[in-house]
Amino acid sequence: MLPTQVVFTYDNATMKSPPMTVPEIVTWIKENPGKFTYAQPMQSDFSSYDFTGSVFIRQLFYYYCGPYTDFIGDYDETKYLQRASALFTVLREIEPYLYKANDAVYHPTNHTDVERLFAERKIDFVSNYQSNDIYIVLFYHSGITNHDITCLTFVSLTHSLFADAIL
């Protein structure tokens, strides 16, 4: 049995060649302003947590601050503080290029709203945990049926937990 894996889903009708590595994803976001976002991983008052929104950040963290194997086990604040600045640098770099609503960068409060943006074709790709979930999302949010779907799913080829295990 394969472990749960972060996947990215894109619409093959609008994106012929998706970014396949973490650096390519970051570059793609900068070259395609407004076509990507992720859910707010934590509400500012710490009242809720979006696991799927945080997975995008974790993928960036493992790539820019990792390897992830260095963070297995007990929390090491010294190690975190030494490496986390690389993640925050990248997040600040991509922030102006994320999807905007009312002229401000928009981080939905939950992943369902990110999926809705994808179903409405306001953003070009979305992260998730199951490759087939996107079909349910598309039908739920926009009534798209199987013959209308042009979406494909891929796994980032660099520094994801699953990619490192199989490479």
C-alpha cells in the first residue's frame, strides 16, 4: 500500500506543461500572477487549522529547509530557527503573485474554497491528497461531468515525502 501523497491537479486544457519540481512551481507562480493560491494554514486567532493549506507550505519547507528527514522526531527549535528563514523568504517572494480578490492577496480560510476557485477556473492548479478527489470537487462546485473534465494530476518530483521514497 502506498502512503498518502501530495498531488497537484491542473487543467490540461489551459496548462500543457505543468511545473514538476518545487523550484518550477515557485517560478510558475511568479510567471503566472493570480493563477495560484493556497488555504490559510492557520487562522490569525489560532481558532482553526487547514491541513491541506499547510501541506503546500510543508512541501516548500522540506525543499528549502530540509531534508525532511532532519525534522523527524522531537522538535528542535535551534534547527528550525536556523533553517526556516529560507521558507519565509520564498513565501514572501511568491505572495504578490498569488490569486487576488478585491485587489488583495486572497488565502481562503479552507481548502474547499481553493477547490472552488479551481473548479471555476480562477486558478490553474491545486494541491490535494488524492488524485481522484478533484473529480468530486469539480462536480460538486460546478456540475462538471466526466466528459467535460480535462484535468490531470502529478506529483512534484523533488523533496516530497513520497518522491524521496521512490527516487
